[in-house]
Amino acid sequence: MASVTTRAMPKINGFALRKPKLLPVLGFIGLFSLVALFFVWSRVQVTSLEYDISRIEATLRTSRHEVAQLTLEAASLQNPKRIERVARRELGLRLPVPEQVVTVD
């Protein structure tokens, strides 16, 4: 049987050197990696949401502009002078003569 000899770890300035324990180091590296991944994921989510907000704001601006244009068009179409002009020119209508007016009591 072979004998295994172990030698004592050397001391430097009164401190004994020993083998490092890897489990706490690996645990720290794993925890640090998880925190870093969470930070990166959260930043990606924030950036994605900012793009979504920007796109929605652009749609809102376009819709507001369209509403303003349609309101202006509706106001111009409701103008009595325009309605009379369309009635006379395009529809051939005219004002009634007094004999055509019937009064209802």
C-alpha cells in the first residue's frame, strides 16, 4: 500500500494559506449573473415600451389632425350659402312662388 503524505500549507506573514472553497465563489458569480441578466432584460423591456409609446403617440397625432380636418370639412359642408348653391346648380331647385306655399293652421 502506498502511503500518501500530506504536507502542511505554508504560512505567509502569520496567515495560513488554504485551498479556496469554490461553492461560495460560484454562488456569488451565479447571483451576480442573475442580477445582471435581470437588469439587461428590464432595460430591453423599457426600450420596447418606449418604442410602443412613440408609435402610439404618432398614431394619436395623426388621428387628431384627421379629426381637425374632418371638423373643418363638416363646418364648410353645413354652410347655408353652399347648400343653396348646390341646390340651385346641381339639383336645379329654386325658391317657391307664393302660389306654391301652403300655410298649415
